[in-house]
Amino acid sequence: MVHGIVPPYLLARIAELDDERFARAARAARRALQYDEPRRAARLNFSLDASDSLVIELADGPNRTIFDARRSETLPGVIVRKENAEPTGDPAADEAYDGLGATFALYSEVYDRNSIDGVGLPLDATVHYGVDYDNAFWDGDRMVFGDGDGEIFGRFTASLSVIGHELAHGVTQYTAALEYEGQSGALNESVSDVFGALVEQYSLEQNVEKASWLIGAGLFTDAVEGEALRSLKAPGTAYNDDVLGTDPQPAHMRDYVETDDDNGGVHINSGIPNHAFYLVAAALGGNAWERAGLVWYDTVLSPLAPRSTFAQFAEATVRAAATRYGEASTEVDAVRAGWAGVGVEAAGANLDGGRTA
Amino acid sequence: MADARPDTFSISVVRTGGFAGLRREWRVRSSDAPDVDWPALVEACPWDTVAPPSPVPDRFVWRIEADGARRRRRATLPDERLTGSWRELVDQVKSAAKP
């Protein structure tokens, strides 16, 4: 099978084809063009069916634009690579482009979601933001990546899980809209870590056992004692360094950190729901993006309160698993056990047995 | 009679949040860098007009405190507001606090 990514102008041309061999593709292209704004892109899949006839299918495709802030803090910067363009040779720009593509692929191919907003939102990213800027963030419209200071951090595009994490903030913004403060903020962070990890696992074709479950592997320079920023498998173990200290993430509710910093410790307490997801995925086995990922994806799309607590989110995951797989299913049992394993009691859910007070 | 000498300061800058969630802190006493006009830098910042932060995912949060002999000031601001006089103050603290 050949994959081609079709820019809007080609889509328009396919839409105008007056040849019955391509009637289906033309109809699909016309539909895509009417359906959306002109910046929409699509993907064509070519294959041969059993009778050797050419089958052309139109699928969603990403529409990426990479900008370069040229070490300023002014957004968006200048365009350095558009959809379908050749690599620039600048690792940051090309990693961002490829990372956006890998993230789009997970949502499109596994969750049938067309981009961040579900209707083909163009994916924009800015690289080389600021001088020695030790961060990456989602500003509501685009992903922004710093180059790092070179002493502790290298460039933030170097880890696919970071790119997946930032785009997931966009998905959350368009869906659950979890408030970025306290427990709901830690859930917002955790959803980004979960789907950031899943983007990487899906891209590398790693199952639950093979996956690293690390967020931000490869961001630290060699001077730092640590392999990554966070671990879903073992929160609190990602780094242990003379200068940076020890990874402060808890893996259990009894270690929840109350703080005014970091919007109420959103990057710290996310360790608790992160580990719950890992436990669910590990119990189910196989590919984490399939059953565990589907339950979490359904949860983010369910009617969650913006200020949801861990317990309310846990309840929503149990409901999502029951809706998809049935009340008496391995999946529901795994989800319940996962939350019990981090000391979170799903609010309003009937947690049967196996849980200690 | 009022003290005519310029106020002396102990200033701390704490950065939290960010994708990494790492806490960084810089502290300086005005006597550590006597060539810097600390009173002017501190006075230039709009301490009383700081809006509550509206969190942007993964952006830094800055907590800035300037304890003078006569007055204590404190502000929390999101990364996107760290511009102008705030940026000048923070940059001076970071460079003076370097070992």
C-alpha cells in the first residue's frame, strides 16, 4: 500500500475528476473540501483489491506548519516548513514536523480523531523560542519549543513524548477542558503524559512490556544523573541528581503534595493518575494504546466537570470501560484495580473487593 | 528624621512549573552586587497591578519577593507576563545570584 499526503490544491483537483474509475475518490474529496476550511489536508491510500482493481481511499491527513522564532520570544516566527515540504536540515524543525505527524497518526488511526479539535485543525509549532529557553508549552493555538540551556536541558523537540504531551493539551482544551489548577490540573497534566507516552509507543510499535513509560527521555544533557523527567511506570525515579534533586512525583494518594507552586503541583501530583494508567495498561497487557488508551480517550470525551477530582475522573474511567466493554469485563476490573493501586477511590462507583482502606 | 539611605533588599525569584516541573530559585542581597541600582529596579516593577495568573499549560510560574528594610513586596506572575521591568529585575537577580 502506498501512502500519499494530499495538499488542498490536489484535493481540489481530485474533486473535479470526471472519470468513473475515480468516482469514489472524487466524491470523498468534494466532501472533504465542503466540510472544512481550505487549509484542510487529506491522505490517499492506494491499494489493490482481490480482483486487482485499484482502490483509492481518502483519509484524514495532517496539515503541519513549522515556524522558527529565531531565538526571540515573539510568536509565531517565520515559516520554515509546510506540509509535504522537504526536511529543512534543522533537527528542531524536522523533529517537530515528524512529531506532529506521529501524534496526528495516533489520534487518527487509533481513535478516529481528525487532529486536535476533531475536525482537522492545522497543526502549528514554533521552534527555537527564546534564548537558552528550558521549556516547551501549548499556548492555546500552537506548540512552542525552546532550545534548552545546553547545560541541563538540550532541545525540547528531541523527545517524541514531549511533542505528544503538548498536543494532548490541545485535545484536552477542546474536550474535557480540565482546569489547570490542583487535582483537575494534575489530571490535565496526566492526560498529556499518558497520550504523550502512547504517541511514542504507537510510533515505535512497543507493547506494555517493551515501552519505557518515560516522559522526556533524551532531554537532559549528559551532565545530569537521570534518564527522563517523569516515569509512569515508577513515578519518583526518573532522575536523582546533585543539582536537580530527586524526581518529586508521588505514585500514591497518601503522598499527594499540597503546594502553592506550579499551579498547585500539577506536574508533581500527575504521578498518581499516571501510575493508575500504567497499572491498568500493565494488567491488560498488549498494546497500551488499545484497551487502556481507548478507555482514557473515551473518558476525556465524556462529560467531565472542568474541576474534576481524581476520584471523579476515576469514576468516569470506570463508566467509560463499562460502556465500551460491559460491566462484567476484564477491562472494568483492571480500571478499578488500577485506581485502587494508587489509593484513589472512584467516586460513586461500586468498587468491589480487593481494596484496602 | 527619615532615613535618607536607599533601601536595602533581599530578593528571591522562584520559578516553578514548566513542562519539567522543576523548581529553580535565585536569591540575592543588594549588598552582593552593590553596583546594581536595586531600589530603582524594584520600584520600576508594577507590584500592585499584578493580575492573577491565568494558567497556560506547561508555562513557568514566577514568584518574586523583595524584602526591603521598610517594605515587603511579593508578586506571582505567569511566564508570559515576565516582560519589561519584571524581566530586568529577574535577569539581574539571576546574574547576581550566580556563584
